[in-house]
Amino acid sequence: MNIKKRLKKRIISKSRNCRSGQVMILSIILLGGILISATAIAGLLVIYQIRQANDTVNSTKAFFAADAALEWKTYEYIKATTTILIFETPGLTFNATTSTDDGGYFVISSQGFSGQAVRALESLFY
């Protein structure tokens, strides 16, 4: 009988050791998954920051294109002449229009385009 009790105790202690190994494997897998998730989220945030920085550059280019077009049309209005404005920067364009509104104001509207950014300016002369 004594041998059966010893054998039973040995089997119970071995099964507990196996369980603790399973817990360790599960905890390592869980920690690995958390690290992979954190790395993926950090990479996504970096991509968004790079896009935002690029959009800022395009926004500034579009603003200065609209400003150049506004100044160009203002020059034409003050000098009563017609000139041609040419941009030599690829991907950078503008649109400028002139009109007269009901209050007697001469209106110059300009838009600058760079990438997907669009910026508009307007000037009124009485």
C-alpha cells in the first residue's frame, strides 16, 4: 500500500509541474501578441504623421500659388494691362478670376492647387 501512495503523490506532483509549464507558454504568447499589436499601432501612427507633414507642405505651396495669382491679377488691374504668369513647378497650379459685384467692388479671386491641397484668397477694390 505504501508504494501505491508514493506513486500517486509522484503522479500528482508531475501533473502540477506540467501545468505550470503551460501557463508559462500561454503568458509568453500573450506578451508576444501585445508587443506585436503595440508595434503595429506605432507604425500606423508614424505613417499618419508623415502624411500630415506632406499635406502641410502641399498646403503651403497652394497658399503661395494663390497669393502669386492674386498679386498677378492685382498688378494687371492697377496697370490696366494683360500679362502671362507661368509657374515652372510641377504639380503646382493656380486659377485667378476677376469680377465686379453689386456694390461696385472689383473682386479678384484666386485659388492655388498643390497635390490634394487647395487654398483660396480674395481681394476687393472699390
